[in-house]
Amino acid sequence: MTWSRMESKGRVFYTAIGDFRPENWSNPFFLHLLGGGIRWAIRDAQASVDQNLQQAAPGYAEIPSKPKPKG
């Protein structure tokens, strides 16, 4: 899980990918993700953080109906 957002005038970047297994720290995808997130957070890189929850998780706001009891 990785996300970013604006918080007042600051920037927040979070990733739960980087645990302490040594192989993660040599994975190019992870290193680019982490480096890009840090660069964005310190304003060394620009990226849009427009909300995209509706595209990423369609139906997120729908409450499913309760299943009907059997019998």
C-alpha cells in the first residue's frame, strides 16, 4: 500500500512495502517508489495527487445489503 496527500501546506507520503527483508532494498521498483515519494515530499519533484478513489476503488461508498437469513 502506498499513498500521498496534501496536508495543509505540507505533503505526506506513505508506503508499507519496505519491510526489513534485504531483498526489498535492492529491488529497483521499490527504490524508485521510495525515492520518488521522498523527492515529492521535500518538493524536489512535482506530481499530481488529485483524488482518484472513485477510479481506484469503484463502489467504495456503497454499503452492501445484509444477506437474508436462510430458512
